[in-house]
Amino acid sequence: MSVTAATTLAAVILGGWLTILSQDRFWRRDHQRQWRDIRLAAYMGFLTAFREYVSYALQPASHITAVPRPSAPYDMMPFFDEAGSTYKERLEAAKTSVRLVSARPGVVRACNEMIRCARLLAADRADHDATAIAAERFEQLWSAEREFVLAARQELGLAADFEISLRPTPGVDPTGGVASRSSLAAWIHGRE
């Protein structure tokens, strides 16, 4: 009788332990799925705000002024009229959202590079017509966007080891180390 009771007690304990493990695994998967959805929404919002900002900066009727930053790196800071301020504020808010939810520094660095390139484009637009902006500025801008997309895909657990276009893929940088950016960015920056 004591063997039967001990076996029953052991089965109950083992069953409870397995149920707890199963529930814990389920909770972790659900938690990861929720964070993935939150990150995806933040990244999509950022990309949308980025595109709207760039689109506004390139409109012929947009009014942008630029002044030198008073401290390092002393680059030009764009300032928008009232209509453009909405796009700037939306982009800044989306950038903050990305910084809040991202789990990887590579995503934040790519986000910062996109912001830097968009600001440089807007500063160029302050002094030039949209058609007079150098093609290299646009290549940098779209390369930065692609880097962000690749970093975000990697963080979200999606394939990030593919190229978006048919451009050449150098595998090693000139110093003999492994390239730290994607082959797309290495190709674009290597042409400069």
C-alpha cells in the first residue's frame, strides 16, 4: 500500500512539474511574440515617419533653413516651417520608440544613421533645389535605410543574410578583417 501511495505521489509531483514547465515555455513564447509585435510596429512606424520626412524635404514648396550646429560635429541642422515641423516631430518620436523597444544596439545604430542621413538631406535641401542634391546623398540615405531593415529583420528573427539588390558582395574589408556592414553598404561606401 505504501508503494502505491508513493508511486501516486511521485506521479502527481512529476505531472505538476511538467505542467509548470509547459506553462513557463508557453508564457515565454507568448512574451517573445508580444515583444516581436511591439518591435515590428515601432520599426514600421519609424520607417513610415522617415519616408514622410524625406518626402516633405524634397517637395518644391517645402521651406527649410539650415544653420551650423554650435558643437561637435558642427554639421548643418535643418529647421522646418510649421507644416514640416509635424514631420520632424513624428520622426523624432518614432526614433525614440525604436530606442525604447530595440533589444540590439545594431538596430539603434542603424536608426541613428538613418536620422543623420535624413537631416543631411534636409540641410542640403535648404540651400538647393531637390534636383540639385548630389546623387551620393541619396545613395547614403537609402543605404542607411537598407541597413536598418537588415538589422531589424535580424532582431526579429527573420533572414538578414540576403541582399536586396544584385550588387557585388565583397566579403572582407581591405584591412583583412570581416566587414562590419552589409555587403550593400560596403559596396556603396566603397564607391565614395
